Amino acid sequence: MHGARRTFIPGVPLGWHVAFFGTYEPERREIFRALLRPGGVAVDVGANIGWHTLLMAQLVGAQGQVLAAEANPSVRQKLEENLDLNRCRQVEVVPYAMADTEGLLAFHGPQADDPQSGNGHVVRNTAAPHAETIQVEARRLDSVLSAAGVDRLDLIKIHVEGFEWPVLQGAEQSIATFRPHIIFEFDANYAPRGGGSAPALAEFFRRHRYRLFAIRRRWAEAVREDRWPSCANIWAAPSG
């Protein structure tokens, strides 16, 4: 990777966001910087074109490891091109949807040059499939990490447009073993896509002994079980 500078292929929506605003999700990125060290291991579930993946790779260095999961084929191609541009040899691209099952799943997969390309997601109700619905392979994150020979795990980032709950269920063994920090998106409007809910997530993390914080612009606010944010990035930090 060329120092701290990250090069992106032009003409994709995330690139325009960065060009106009100078950054993307700076709050999450500050947490990444606080948690990841050289030699660390991170997983980027829903990597898109690699904005967060590249930072993770920079932070863990050449001796570290990053697994970048992106199920949308056209977006994944841009991810791979960006990784090549930045010489990220420590990043392994995982061409699957992370889920609680293995096999084929329906997936809403806009093309990479579509302004809505970041909204790709697993579709479980296929009664009226969208024109952009494709078939993708799904894997459990536990299986992916085992196949990659991971012996430590510092951070999991999940951004999958409402499918966070199945991703977590498919990673339960790894979460119990490695106790990584987990940063995931929660949107009450999208959560039903994966069968998730605030009570289910609260119970999951309570059972695994995690503390939950909603990430705000300049601070992280503890999440109360009886008052979840309707839309926020959540930081799950291991405790005990």
C-alpha cells in the first residue's frame, strides 16, 4: 500500500461521496484506528468497493490479515481492483454473502455504477423478485474464518442492509472464541429483512457478555435495552 494514501477507481458512488465530503463514516474509522494494530486480524462484511477494507489493511500492516466479504459480483470486481491498486496483499476477498446458512441465496445486486450500489442485500422474500435479483453463494463466517486459518480476531465490521442478524448467528462460535469488537449497522426499517430485532440483538450480546454503544459524531452513547436507537452504527465491545 502506498503509505497512508488510498487510491480509488473513479466513477463509483462511494468515490463521489469521498470526493465531495472528504471522508465516509469518520466515526467508525476512528474506532478502527483505536482497535487495530500491526499484526491484527479484521473482517469487513459488506466491504463494497473497499473504503473501510483499505484502512483496516493499513492498520494491521503487512503481517496482519483482513477478510473482505462482498457478495455483489460487479461491486466485488471494483473492490478487487482497488485492492490491486493499493497493493493490499494482506487482504483476502471473500466472494460470499455471510449468513446463518450455506448454499444459494437471492440477492438484490445493483451494478457498481448504480447510485444505489451500496444498497445490495439478501432477499428472503422472493415472491416478487426485483429485476436486479441475482443468486449468490452464502457461507457462515465461522466456516470462512476456519478455512482461512484465523487464530485471532480483533474486529468484525458488518454493513449488510438489514441482514446483520443472520451474519451474527453464523459467526457465533468465532465470537465466543475470539471475542472481537463488532461494529454493525442497525436500522429498524431494514432489520426485518434478516429476521432481526432490537430485543434479539440485545439478548445475543448479553449472552456473549458484550457492552453496546451507539456511535455518535463525537462520542459513543451506551445503548439501553429498553430504548434502542432506530438507526445507528452500534459498537459491541467485549466485557469480562
